[in-house]
Amino acid sequence: MAELTSLTLKAALEGLASKSFSSVELTQAHVEAVEAARALNAYVVETPDRALEMARASDERRARGEAGRLEGAPLGIKDLFCTEGVESTAGSKILKGFKPAYESTVSANLWGDGAVMLGKLNMDEFAMGSSNETSAWGPVVNPWRAQGGNARLTPGGSSGGSAAAVAAELCLGATATDTGGSIRQPAAFTGTVGIKPTYGRCSRWGIVAFASSLDQAGPMARTVEDSAILLSSMAGHDPKDSTSLPVETPDFASFCGKSVKGLRVGIPKEYRVEGMPPEIEKLWEQGIAWLREAGCEIVEVSLPHTKYALPAYYIIAPAEASSNLARYDGMRYGLRVEGNNLTQTYEQTRAEGFGNEVKRRILIGTYVLSAGYYDAYYLKALKVRRRIADDFDQAWQKVDALLTPTAPSAAFALGEKSDDPVAMYLNDIFTVTVNLAGLPGMSVPAGVDANGLPLGLQLIGRALDEGTLFSLGSAIEKAADFKAKPQKWW
């Protein structure tokens, strides 16, 4: 049944429609693949019984002629999305045992379209991390290995479980979230496609909050078209989320394969950073050449405030996190460590429940919001954020999209940067501007480095113009003809 797990989402949906196999057969193959791949630690909760029950119901709907657009497709769900009756911990000990009585809007949309849930995917605790090493349930291991080496590599973060599961063929696609690069960087590290849509395109209702003005859900899949199919189901206006945009959701898959002739693609000069590995630079040049050959006009643009993006992000995101995470106090749900009095119960619960990175960010956030520092740090960071958005607005007067590298390196070894938070934060150098400005960004696998590890190119688009990204992304995908897969060792 291994050949069923290696299908793309589109091919699987076509196979189900032509009755070449049933959803039960497809789901069973994935359940077995998940069980055989526990060494990757991609899933923190497996739901095989629920998956097969959903698959049987799906086959019955299809037999009645009531197939939805994702009918019978087995997917993985990042553990940040609340799933009714299934443990949802956001990768944290403080939410151990929490089984929501409700379903997140995004996952509800997927089930409404007939998708099947294989389980909950591992992630950095509360989505805070770039390597999936801050998870309370242990790190996810990247299915890729460097040629001639057997070091365990990071799949990136925070959506490391989603990326590893898609790359290792443990689901046809996965939900993920992106606050500063948490969809795009893991996609680049695992040779998968990930898109962070425009802020407000997908509802945040039922997603455990990290930084509310930056968080956005999106899909991870093996092809550009698969990610487009998933996004069309995930997106949509939701009155339960005040930041959800009241706009129609296009058929994103219809943009894949469209001609990109005449589109103007900007190359931001500020992204040519010091110390960037030559192979990333070379891949970027190759991407420019591919788009030029496809008929795009290449234009150099300037985003002058880019150098301030990372410091601004690491003020705004922790500030919002310190506020959002105040609710985890051991009173209503999750972990509770009894103390001699109420204050001690709060202190002991939070001390034991949160990991070191989460504590670090809560402390940074509380500090920048405190009296005397609020103006000096937080308000200044908000002003920088506005300037970054203005830079993009200026760029859109000249170009239709931007092309940059996704990450400053290929996947690195687990433990290599975990002792140096600043080195870890620098992983987000090419991705955070997109979140600060609320724009869509996509990572497409475009090549491998000298060690045979995947590298990605990032496309950035205007607000609500994901369609152009899908067109450009499929042009890059076609030109790159990226066929590499991780050699199975697990």
C-alpha cells in the first residue's frame, strides 16, 4: 500500500473519484505509514480509529453522490488547532490532557469538505521556535539526512511535525501556522510547499494564540497545486474571528499553471545579507533566471527597513505572547500544580508547565510592556512595523510579487543552535517581514545543497493576491523539477 501514500493530494482525489481505491484503503495505508514512522516523532496524537470511521463515512457519502472537494483525503492537523474531543496541547505540558469541546474553524472547514483526520502533529511549544526542539513531547526529526551522514536534522519550526509528516508521506497534506516563518522555513527544510496566506484569509478561531496580530493558518503539501486545493478549503470569512476578512475565497488551484508572462517580479536588494551561503545566493539567481525565462520582468526593489524587522518582531511577538499566555494559570484546564495559596498555585503551575523558550519570551514580552519601557520598545516596534508595511506598499507600485530565499541555510542538526537563541532567531530573517505586513508568502522547493538537503525559494505577494503566488510558484516548480525525496531510514 506504500504507493497510495506517495500520491499527491490531487492524484489521490482523482483516484478516489474514479473509484480506483476507497478512502478506507487510502486511510489505512496512511495509518500504517504513521505507525511505522514513530522514530520521526511527527505525530503527538494518532487517531487511527477516528480516521477509519471518518473514511468509512466518506466512502458512504461518495456512494450517495455527495462528495466534498476533499472527500476521503487523510490529513494531519498541527497541535495548535483545537479538535473536538481530541487532546490539543500546542506542544506544551501546561495543556496536557486538554480535550476541547469545540472544533477550530479551519479544521471544521476541512471536515466539512470531507477530509479525514490522521492525528495531531508535533510542534514547537506554543509555536515558539524555529527547529521544533521546544516541544514538550520532544523534537521532530527531519526525514531528510545529509549525504554520507546520519546526524538527526531539524525539520524547522514551529510547524516541524506538519513538514516532516508531509515530506515522509505520513499524510496527503497538513495544516500549519505561521507567525514569523513557521510554515515557510519548515517547508524549505523538508522539500515541501508551504503558504502563509494574507492575514485574515483563514480564521484564527480555535487556534491556540501565540501573537494574535501575526498568527495565520496555512497549508503544507507536496506540490503547489495541492497547497492551493487545501487553502481553498481552509480559508473563508468567519464571524467568530474579528480579524477574519469578509472576502470571497477564490478557487486557488485555477491559478496553478497560468501564464506568468508580463508579471513584474521584484528582487529586494536588502535580502542579500552578509555571510549568506553561496549556494543560497546561487539558487536565488537560478530562480530569477527561471522566472525571466517564463516571461517575467525582473526589477530590483528596495525595502529599506528590512534590517529592523527581526528586532521589531522579537518585541511585538513576545509582547502579545505574554498577554495571550496569561490565561494558563492552572484554574480552568490543563496542568495544575497545587500550592499553599492561590499565588503559589499560579507560580508553580506556570513554572512547571512552560518550557524555557516560552518562559524567555513571556519575560521579554512582559518587560517591553512594563511601565518605563513600553514607549521605548513596544511603541517604537509598532512604528517600525508601519514603516515595513510602507516599504512593501512602495514596492507594489513597481512589481506584482517579490522573490527571495526562504531561509538562510538548509536544515541544521538538532542541538546545533539550541544554546544560542539569537542564532536560532536569525532563521526568520527572510520571513518575518511578511507577517509584520500581513502579506501572503510561499516557499517552493527549488534545489538541494552540496549535502543533498532541500532549499526553498520564497515568493511574497500583495494582500489577498495569493493567486499570483500560485501562478509564480507553479512556474518555479515546473522549472526546478524538484523530484528529490528523503531516503527512508526510519
